[in-house]
Amino acid sequence: MPDVIDLVEKRSDVANAGQAAHSPASVSQPETETPDVSSSGREDHLDRLLHAREAPLTSSLSTISLLLAYLDWALHLANAPGRRVALAQDAAHKWMQLFTPSQWDSPAATDHRFSDESWRHMPFNYFAEAAVLAGEWWAAATANLPGVSNSHRNIVAFAARQVLDLLSPSNSPVTNPEVIKATMEQFGWNFIRGGRNFLEDLRRLADHQPFQETDGFKVGEDVAVTPGKVVLRNELMELIQYAPTTQSVRPEPILIVPAWIMKYYILDLSPNNSFVRYLVSQGFTVFCVSWRNPGPEQRDTSLDDYRRLGVMAALDAVTAICDAKKIHAVGYCLGGTLLSIAAAAMARDGDERLATITLLAAQTDFTEAGELQLFTDESQLALLDDVMWQQGYLDSTQMAGAFQVLRSNDLIWSRLIKTYLLGKRDKPFDLMAWNADATRMPFRMHSEYLHTMFLHNDLAEGRYKVGGEPVALSEIDAPIFAVTTETDHVAPWRSVYKINLLNQGDITFVLTSGGHNAGIVSEPGHPYRRFRIGRRPAHGRYVSPEEWKAAATPRDGSWWPVFAEWLETRSGRPVAPPSLGAPGRGYPPITDAPGTYVREK
């Protein structure tokens, strides 16, 4: 035991020395009531080290949380004989249905795993129907059991789905007709190619490289190529100012605050689908924050540091460079949540620089934050804190794993079938390359974010503090343009819609087709895109999400032109474009876009 204690103390001393040597002097102390992420004692260090070492064995999932959820459900079910009888009857009915093909609904109608024509023939149609019926039974078994907490019920239902997905007949080469057909036609060469793919992926995993081949999409050459200059760099971000392409621009510049969970160029992909390039072409001066990819030396960087050194520092730079009295602010995902915090603090303090606020797939209320809440109970966050305590950050692969599990059929099993059983590789494209270019999250910031937002919902409930005083989203007066997507599993659209409850100002709400990323990167001309839009004037009557959706007529096409028009009607008359940077005001051009931070691995 003394050897273990010495190891823990040595790790603590090294971590403390690293914090003292590398933490920037401008990084602030926490303003919000957040969990103590500092060291508290030798025993606490031992516990943290133990939990951090245990985490890889469970994919950073809390087994205690899973066990408590299962016991809650199992004990209540054991004490509900009537419910057990009903489930037994339902199981018997489904067995009878399985052997009565005339009663079947087509599995392809409810599950895309079985959409291929080959699943409609014997015996594979039985396999598919059995998988669908098993899923229906388990959904009924875990739903609406009196006494079980909502969070525990959701965890048990989620765990049951994961097991059923694992056991799906589509995952086995002997029960998947598509694999059998390919094997017969190719004389087994699909398995040879799949084996080569597997070995190649093992090599990439050992070399800490992404599974996807993305060499054809290099930052600054193939993606993130909109011309511009880095005009500000600090320890957290670089600010990019993009070169104008029109003879005149609107006097109100646009500041984009992306999420730092991934690289900023999701909004500046290829030239044909770059949101940044599109706004520049519409006569706006566009600035975008490019966040640093943090390492262990940024472990004590706080969420408020991202506000100060990110949003507020960028606003100051944009104001100076453009001599702007008003600025259009745009926040994407986590960047939108941060922007809403900054906007609320600015409104409280009388800072009226924001002309409009645009929130792209950004939540401000986290009571219905979707399946990510499965990973944000007290037990799970305690384990995650210990993992980050040891590393100084949350690794990109750990975050990616959580997102993949949420959509395991689409992001895990279908890929394994295609890559290893059918021996095919997906053709790389720009969004795939961006998705593989992941970042890390600083320990303190991410812990504060998960606890204050997901666990306690402090921002929506008026407890989140900036500068020692709480901020309220209700104090924001600037018009809001909120965009959300129909199939978003990260920021569900009904959760994003809650901005209508938290702010009584002028809100234009857009619901577009697609998911969290593809719905936002929805350039004009993209096929099969559609959206709904509705405006609630300041102090207008609140309607429920379902009422709003029923009243909003779907439109074909991209929402980008509507957004550009919305900005134009809230902007002044065009003026001559500003220079790139303002050396006389302390913002000289530093380097060409996309800068250096975006290239950090």
C-alpha cells in the first residue's frame, strides 16, 4: 500500500506542478457553483486513480449506475405480478405472430437493417421479424412501470436495445442474406477484403489514426479553404476574418462561435457547402472562432474562460476592426450555449453590441436533452471526472464512443457489416474527414459544463453565475434565429425549442431536415432538403412544439437563403468592406486562414 500511496502523491505533485507552470495567468477562477475538481486529499487521489484505471474496462461507463438502474426496474417488476402476467401474454402473442406470416408487418417498414429485398424471403424474413418483435417486447417491458425513475427506465431500455442490436441477425454472416449473396457471388473474396480492412484498422488504431481514410481532405487545401486572415490569437482560440468577395458589405459583421468539441470547419467544409463562404458571398463581413485543441496543460481552463477569452475577446476584436456598433452573433451546438451565456451577461451589464443572436442546434435548457442524459447522472459524471482528472482532458475517442453508442445501428453495426463482412469501404467525403478530426475537452471546463448544464440545468433555471452574479436568458433583447434539426440525437429539436419559454423576445424558429451536422450544413441546391419556419413576435403567445410544427408549412430547399434575408432586414445599408485586421488597434493580420490551432492534433 505505501507504494500505491507514493504513486498517487507523485502523480498529484506532477499534475500540480504542470498546472502552475502551464496555466495562463489570465485563466479565471470558477464563478459558478461547480463540483470541486481540485485535489482534496491522499485518499481522494487513490480513489480517483482507481476509478480512472477501471474506466477503460467498462468503456468509461459507470457499472454502478447501470446496476442501480437495473435493480430499480427489476425489483419494481418483481413486485408487479399483474404486469408480469401481461408481459407473458404479450410474449405468447408475439410467438404466435412470429409463426403466422399473414400477421406480419414488413420489417423494412420499421427497421432499415432489413430493407434489402433479400430479407423478404425464407428463412431470413423469420429472422428479421423475430428481431423486430423482440425489440417491441423489450420496449414494452421497460416502459411505464410505476415506481421506476425516468432516468433508470431510460437506462434499462437503452441497455436492452444495445443487447438486441448486438444479437441482430444482420450482424452475423450466416443469418444475413446480403452477406451470403455477396459471398457466393465473390467466392468469399468479400471476407478476404474484410480481413484486410480489419488489419488496416488495427494498425490505424495502434497508430492513433482515424479508421476512415481522409488523406484526400487536408485542412487548408481541400477543406477550410475560404480566404482570410487570423487577426487574433490567445491561449484558447484564433479569430479568423474572411476576405470580402463583394464590393460592399453590411455594416454589421457576423461573428461565428462554433463548438469546441470538434474543429470549426464544419461550417467551412468544401467550397460548395461552406456556410462561411455563403455568408461572405451574401455581402457580410464574417469572423469565426477557431478553438485550440487543449492538452493536459489546459486542465484548469474553465467554462467562463471560454466565454472571456473566446466570445468576449472576439467581440472586442470585431468591434475594433470593423468599428462596429452592432454585431450579428452566431453560435453552433456548444458554441451556441456559450453564446447564450455571454449574451445574457451582456444584457445584464448593459452591453448592447449584439444586433441579433443565431443559435444553430444549440440547447439552453437541458431537461430533455435526449439520450446523452443517459451518460450524465451523478455516478456517471463522478467516474468521468476521475478519468479527466488523471488525463487532464476528455479524449476525443471517449466522446466519439458515446455518440456512436447512441446510434449503434447506424454508426457501429452497419459499418462493421459493410467494412468487414461485405469487404467494402465508404468513399471518403468532407463531412467524414471533419468528423475524424476530433478534439479534446479540458478537465475543468467539461466537468463544469456537464454538471451545471446537463445535471443541474443552472442556465435555464437562473442559477448560472457570471462575474459572481446570476444571468437570465429572459433579459436578452436581441432578436433570435434558432435552427434545429428533425433527427438530432445530440440536441433534440423539442429541447432546442425551449428557448421560446426562456425568452419573450422576437424569435424565429426553424426546423430543418437532417441530423445535428447534416441539417446545418444544408447548402442551396442540396437534394431532398426541406424546412419549416415560424416567427413569434416579442411577447407573443407561446405554443407547444407540436402546435408549432403543425402550423409551420414545410418548404423545400435550404434554410440558408431565408437566414441571409433575415439578417439583411436587420442590418444597415451596405458600406465599403473593412480591412483585414487593424494593426493600429492591436489586431494585425497574423497568418493566413485557417490558422494554426485547427491543425493541432
